[in-house]
Amino acid sequence: MSGETTTPITELAAPFGQEIQLHDVALEDGVKMMRVRIRERSRFTVFDIDPATAKAWGNAMTAWAEATGTLAGMFEDTQND
């Protein structure tokens, strides 16, 4: 899109060959969005979300991940890399 500045935030490898990219998007009118780009083989899904939606989505994902009980010890060594 024209009139926007896009800055990569992170890229994640998900199960089943999916790739997730997150980008900070600053529109020329000062609006900030997060662009979520999901690639599954040759198919792409791209959408922009506002900060409130990003926060709610992040909170829901964190709560779900913690509720699975499978995160214990998973990231202990990442702080020292």
C-alpha cells in the first residue's frame, strides 16, 4: 500500500509448514496497525489489526498457551542466549 511505512517485528515458524510474519505499519495519517501475514504453502492470508485488537488477541493466546500446561521449562535458557 502507498503512504505507509512497514517495519518487521518478528517471523515465526509454525507447525505444518506455516510461516507467520508480524509487521508494524505506520500509515501516513499517523495510524498504527500490526500486519499479520500467514503463509501456508502458496496461500497467503494478510490482515491489519489495531493496537486494541492486537492486545486482546495476544492476551487470549497467552492465556490459552499457559492453560495447556506445556510451557514449563520451555523458555528457561532463552534469556541467556
